[in-house]
Amino acid sequence: MVHMQARRIQAGAAGNCYPAPAFPLRLARFLLLFCASAFHDCPLAPFLRGASEFVVFLVYSEFKFMADARRSSDETRNSNTKADVAERLGTVLASTYALRIKTQNFHWNITGPNFIGLHTLLETHYKELDEAIDVVAERIRALDAVAPGSFAAFAEMSHIKDAPAKPPRETVMLETLVSDHMTVSELCTELSTFADDAEDHATADIMNGRIEAHDKAAWMLRAHLAKA
């Protein structure tokens, strides 16, 4: 029985279920060997053998209980974190959607000597945001959550303000979009770290791609500001 329990503990350690309790196990084995050799003919030998077997049983039971509790805790944490990741993705989705609308608004309404270049650049940006919106929404669905899809929901969740009713001048438009891209980039950075901690590497990879896209868009807009 003792050897069977010992093998179970070792097998659990090999399968990463729970760690083999090295010192207690060695102590139990020492007691077994001591009983078998020194007290083989002693009337107390059966009692000592039984006691040493009980020690091994306690060690096995204790570490199995700890492993089961840890496994249950991890499953709960992963389940909760999965919902949290989806919720944060909703914020990124809403903010990306708001930025996409603002970018197209400025694409339509920008004026000035750099109209052609900026009109074209902003078209490139809002089309890229279109693709990103779909990717983020589909990731939310992959996490078994509902992707928000109404203006009311986006308005509540977004970190990006709507464009003003009266179009601002060219430089203000560019400065606003730079700030907005950096805001969404920061949201993606926070979510990337959060998702990695939750072992949701797929979401983290998507966020890393979005960080790169937003940082690049901000750089291009800043380049136009430098000569505006």
C-alpha cells in the first residue's frame, strides 16, 4: 500500500498535478525501512508499520487536496478572467468604432492646402479601422460573449469623444486624431498585459497588432503636423 501511495505521489508530480512532498515522503520511507530492519521481530513492528503507512497516506491526501483546491481555483479564475477580457475588448471595440467615425468625418470635412494628401491618408486610416473593428468583435464572440453593436452601447463604453458639429481647422483635426490614436493604443496596451496574465495569448496578439497600427497612424499624422 505504501509503495502504491508513493508511486501515486510521484506520478502526480510528473503530471504536474501536485508536487511530490520530498521531505515527508523521505521521512515516511525512513520509518518503513527502520521498522522493517530494526523492529522486524518486535511486537510493536506491525503498529510501527501501520503508523508509517498512515504518515504516507496523510501526505498523499494532503497534497492531493491542495492540488484539487488549486485546480478548482485556477478554473474559476480563468472563467472570470475570460469574461473580463471580453468586457475590456468591448471597450476597445467601442473606442475603435468611435475613432473610425471621427476619422471618416474629418476625411469628408478637412480643408486647406494639404487637402488631397490628408483626404487620402484619412481614407486609408478609416478603412484600416473598419477591418480592426471586425477582428475585435469576432474575438469577443470567440470568448463566448456578445459583441456590443449599438450607438448607445458604443457611446457608453467608448473613450473617444465625438467630432464637434462644426468641423475644426486642419491642425486641430490632426492633433485630435493623434490624441485619439494614442488613447486607443493605451487601452490596447493595458488589455494586452491583462490578457497575457489570463493566458489569453490570442487576444494579447491581436492587441499588440492594434498597438502597432495606432502608433503608426499617430506617427503619420504628426508628420503632417510638423509641416502644417
